[in-house]
Amino acid sequence: MKLCMIGTGYVGLVSGVCFSDIGNTVYCVDKDQKKIDLLNKGIIPIFEPGLEEILKRNYKQKRLIFTSDLKKAVINSDIIFICVGTPTKKNANSADLKYVYSVAKDLKKIIKKKYKIIITKSTVPVSTGDKIEKILNNLKKKKLVDVVSNPEFLREGEAIRDFIYPDRVIIGTDSNKANRILKSLYFPIIKKKSRYFNTSRRGAELIKYASNAFLATKISFINEIANLCEKTGVDIKDVSQGMGSDERIGDRFLRAGPAYGGSCFPKDTRALIDTGNQFKTDLTIIKSVVNSNDNRKTLLIKRVVKILGGNLKNKIITFLGVTFKPNTDDMREATSIPMIKYLNKKNSKIKYYDPSGKKVDFKDLKNVNYCNTISSACLNADMVILHTEWNDFKLLNFKKLVKKQRFKIYDMRNMYSPSRMKKLNIDYYGVGR
Ligand SMILES: NC(=O)c1ccc[n+]([C@@H]2O[C@H](COP(=O)([O-])OP(=O)(O)OC[C@H]3O[C@@H](n4cnc5c(N)ncnc54)[C@H](O)[C@@H]3O)[C@@H](O)[C@H]2O)c1
């Protein structure tokens, strides 16, 4: 089939590349010309394991086309995926849908003759599909378009695997024609035992938000139980394991750590509360999750201050990992940002190392420096904070790395064994233990 991905970010690029790998011709469009130029040179603007190889293979086979020419891409495609960002609106909780609607308006001008399926793969609040359909009303009347919701569930860092082996493919449409075409598009994926689920468009839109809000709830829940563990002398890892062995609960997303961050959970939980308000439904659980998660950032900062004896001035604090999770370069709403900003304001000196490289988020901060190696980042540190559980940090020799007599390690991901750290005479702090 001939596909067009509008927005070549994490979702558009990964889905486009994977769709091309199963034999489709895919136009990946972005308004950011720099991004398109890089991709045409074989340079991938994001860090996503495994993506480069598949991209190069399909680019060579001419199944992947990177362009900023929306008109040409749309005219030549049968299925159009909208994959643009839906960030939180400034000073509000709601999702900013300006990029989505602007694409819909462009499509209205471009589509003239041939039937096309317009799909929102971007995460959009319930009833957005209705509004897009309204914009495309004339085309809909002429049966030239169907507007479908097909939310994406891939996780950054595992995006290729998630796209090729999804747990489910959700198609929100009441059009038999669109459903039949999309079922055949996804056929090579569904064959691999993932569930193809056809529901209403609004249903598909809500499934995405409900899923993300539920996972965010699981994280916040275990983080609060971790707080209780710290007061009661219980190890949160035991609680997670004990709870997670119950199949009704499951052990995933049940690991205590920093507040959840990233490009999805924070914005999607906020947007869902806003949707609740619009439809006069008080989503109290999700409200308290958002609140709990915001409080957690302050709570962990307070803990750092306490471990360092209350005085941050000139303290050298090293962050190992700053991204919101491993195997991605994405810094959107990473908890390291408010933490580093606060600690820096209190005159501590921050050094950080992240396998995905230096971050622009800290470029204007004095005394926040990127180090090229783990050892240079840890040199002379008063405290090392294990912020992101990259594999690179799993087997560190702290005795060698940190030269000070009594250095402190704050392991926010509980990667290390407290008893082993004790044996090494290392001042070690974990989360909920
Ligand atoms: N990142 C994830 O892990 C993930 C997972 C599932 C769903 N989502 C959802 O998918 C959507 C996209 O997320 P993302 O992380 O890929 O965003 P992103 O910011 O990485 O990419 C969005 C891209 O869209 C481009 N764009 C914006 N307007 C455009 C236009 N008019 N024409 C062409 N290109 C345009 C931008 O230049 C950018 O490259 C969001 O709604 C997000 O919630 C993201």
C-alpha cells in the first residue's frame, strides 16, 4: 500500500520505517526541513535502537521517501497517518491540537479525487476525530475520506519491537471499508498473534488515554508505597515482587523510582482530566495521580538535600542518566530537569553523563556540565545519583569511580544491592528500602 506519515518524530518515523519494512511504500513528511535533510543523508535525528538498519534497508529499496512536500505525499498515498505532536497547551491541562487541525486543513485543500483514509495516530482526546471530520465535511459527503483513530502504543527505546509485535492494534471506525483496508495493512502484524480490535472512533481515542493513565497510576501507586516502605523498614522490591506475582496485578510498571516523565504520561494524564471536565466527569483518581507525581519531584529533591546534610553549596552532584528512561534521547518532562535546576540554583555543581549525549535542556545553566565518560562524571563527586537505568550503569565499580573517602550514592532505580554496597563501605541510598 501507499502510506503517508505526517510528522516524522518518534511515532511517525518508527511507524513509517516499520510499515515500509513489511512491503509498503511510505512517504514520511515533516515540516522541519532540517529533519528531512538529515534523514535523506541517512542520519537519524532520534536515538532509537535498531531503527537505523531498517531505515537504511528500506530507503535503499525506495520504499521510504523523506520529504517536506505534503501535497505530493498525500496525492500519492491511500492512507494518511497524522503523527504530529499533541503537547500540553501553555498554562492549561488540555492537549494542544493546533498541529493536528492544521494538518486536517491542509488535507482539505489537497484531497480532490481519490478515496483516502485519514488516521490519527497522534494521541488525541475523545471527539477530536469528530472535529477533523467536520473540517473535512465536504470530502466526507463525497465519500472521499474516512477519518479513523488508530492510537499508537509503542514505547521509546523499544519502539521497533513494540510496533512489530504489538499487544493489540486498535482501529476506531464504523466504516467497513476503512476497517477492511486497515486490517489488510496490519495483516502481517496481526498474524504474529497480536489482537486486532475494531471499535468506535471515540472508543479508540479513549482507550489510548485510559491505558496511559492506568500505567501512570501503577507507577504513582508503587512510588507512594515506597514512601511507606522507607518509614517502615520494608524493602519495596519485595512488595513489588509479592504484588506483581498476582496475575491480576502483574509486575510491569510496578518498580519504584522517580516521578514518571516522558513525552506521554504527564501530558496525557493532564489532558484526560481536562476531557473529564469538558464532559462533566470528575476523574478523581487521575487527578490524585498527577498530584502525587508532582509531589514526588519535590520529595526526591528533599531527600537529596537531606542525604547531603542540608548544605548544597559547592557540592558536586553527578547524574548518571538524565533521560526519562533508558534507550532514548528524549528529555521531555524528564524528572532530572527540575531536579538539576533546583540543585543548581542552590549552588551545587552538577556533572552528568548520559549514553545518549549532551542535552540542550541544561545549556544555559552555569555549573551544569556534561561529561564524556562515566568516570569523569563521577570524579570527585560528593553524591552520585543513578537517575536512569541504562545498561551502562548496571555493573559499575564505584570503589574505582569515586575517589572521595565516603561518597554517597542515591540509586533512584534500585539497581544495586544495599547489602553489597554496605560491604563496600559505600554510603548507599535507594528508593523505598
Ligand atoms: N513518543 C512516544 O513514545 C509516543 C508513543 C505513543 C503515542 N505518541 C503520540 O504520538 C504523537 C507524536 O509524538 P512524537 O513523540 O512522535 O512527537 P515528535 O514531537 O517527536 O514529532 C512530531 C513531528 O511532527 C512534525 N510536525 C508538526 N506539524 C507538522 C505538519 N503540519 N506537517 C508535517 N510535520 C509536522 C514536527 O516537526 C515533529 O517532527 C503525540 O500525540 C504523542 O502523544 C507518542
